[in-house]
Amino acid sequence: MKISARNQLSGKITAIKPGAVNSEVILALTDKHEIVAVITNESVTRLGLKTGSDAFAIIKAPLVIIAKGKADLKFSTRNVLEGTVKSVDMGTVNAEVGLELAGGVVLHAVITKASVQEMGIKTGDAATALFKASNVILAVRA
């Protein structure tokens, strides 16, 4: 699959919780990390999603928020993933931060250069990625 979204994470569906219009789909990336996606019931049917099936979570890097250190707050966002900063690529205005999760999965975020500098984010730091379940697109192999 070739798409422009920086984050294309593979996993296995562990639960589907249908609602009136949308379903909450839980995708296990590793034994320690899972991603929650909220998609329409029609999409669940069209993609043929079932518990135990393989899928990809696609998240655009600018939709991922980075907090330095471990989360010491409770957030309304469903996806809160802790890891270690693997890379920081500074641009003129923005920076790309690679956050390595347990199991070696790397999640990328694009945040402002000023945010990286203000938080003092550097390789090896503990950090937390946050993103909304509604910002996750699910895909399956055709």
C-alpha cells in the first residue's frame, strides 16, 4: 500500500462495539498497545471487519499530539500511547518526531519546531502520543 499518510500501523482487531451510527473498533498493535478507531457501521460492513481479522490503522502525522514524559493527566482522547523518542527531524517551521512504542512500532507526529524547543524534546526522552479515535482510518487488504 502506497499512501502519503506517515503512520500505517498493522494489527489485529480485538473488538468491535457497534453503536447506532458508528462502531468503535479496537486494533491491537502489540501485546502492550492498541489503537481505538471510530468508523461508520457501513464501513465496518464494507471492509468486512471481524474480531480476529488483520487491519491497518492510518493516522496522518499532523493529527498526533506529543507530550513530553508520561501522561500525568486524563485525556478525552481515546488513544494515549507512551514510548521513547527515536528521532527528531527539525524543519524551518515544523518538526517530525518519531516515537517508538513497546514492540518496536514507531508512530510519527508533525508538531511545530517551537513546541519541540519549548518542551526540550530530544532522542531518548519518554513521551506520549495522543490522537482522537475519529482521526484513525482503518484499511484492509483488497
